[in-house]
Amino acid sequence: MPDFDIALRYFTGLPDGYLDDFWESLPTSGFRVADREFQPGPFAAMEWLVPTAVAIYIAKPFFDVVIKRAADDFGDVVYPRLKSGIARLVNSTLLD
């Protein structure tokens, strides 16, 4: 069992007296209150990862269609223009 009933975790580096008003407002009668200071870092990773993974899994068919159409457009429209542009660049710089 923990040695406290109410705990407050806060980042290292808070100014002195920053939490004094909060501590005074806590109902401390009958409660064991503890404060824990910790270094900032990554946390709540799984809570953010799981919903994102589910959303990506659900949206995968939509993204597949969009990416396929983008690839078709690139192959039909952009690639010939890119190829002719590079050919003109090579002809004007290397062959002159």
C-alpha cells in the first residue's frame, strides 16, 4: 500500500512557492498527502499510440485508394514532364 492518500506530481524546476496556494487548499484532515517531483520526459505513450493505430487501421483502405490514384497521376502526368525536363537539362548543360 502507498504511504499517501493524495499525491501531486510536478516537474522539476517549478519556482519556490508556486504550489503553496494549492497545498493550502487541500483538505488535509484525515489524508496523507505526498508530493513527487520528477524530470520531464515522455509519458502516456500507449494511451496515444493505441487510438492512433486503430484509426490508421480503419482508414487504411481509404489511404490505399488515395495513394494508388496519386501514383497513377504521377505516372501519367508528372513522370513524362519530369523526364523531358531532365532530358532538356542534360542536353543544355552537358551536350553543348
